[in-house]
Amino acid sequence: MTAPKKATGAKKAQPAKRARKATPAPVYGRNRTAIETMVTALRESGRIEPVDEARVTAALALADAVDADPTNASLWREYRAAVETLRQVSDGGTDDFAALMAGLSAEVGDTKNTRTGHARS
């Protein structure tokens, strides 16, 4: 008896490919959501420009870190500083420091003496 020959052109049965599940939308914590809301409002008001993108990215990353580890005081300190920095970005010079500087600024040079009165003897 001879053994039947194997077909040379036959392929091995491959397991069926699994359909990939759709990646669910990321679920962010409260701090990340708050930063996104803040950034949207600042962009709509024209206070954040493309040059500020690094600050925005840092604030988003810190918000994610705080959401993941809410007991880490160091992360909270950095997060609060990032939030404050975003609030001050491109405020159009309406902050207190800008007002102080504008009040202290004066033209340089001699002014005309407009006093009337007694001249020194």
C-alpha cells in the first residue's frame, strides 16, 4: 500500500482574522475636562495663540497626572501653577502688573515750565 500524496498547492487552514474593536473614546477626569473647557474659552476669546501650545500641552498632561494620582501634592502644585499660567497668557496687558507699568511710564525729556508764581531770588 502506498500513502496518498499530499497536495503541494494546498494551503493550511488559517484561523479567521478577528475584527478589531473600535477604540472607545478616551474618558478623562474632571481636571482634564476643566482644562479643555478653559483652553476652548481662551482660544475663542483670542487669548491663546499657536505659540502657547507648549503651555497647553503641559497643562493637559498635568491634568491627566492629577486625575490619575489625586493624592500627589507635588502634582497638584505643578497643576495649579500651569492653570495660573494659562490664565495669564496673552491677556492683552489688562493684568495688574501691566496697569502698574503703564502708570509708571512717562515720557523722557524736559517739560516746559508752566508754573506761574514767584521766581526764586
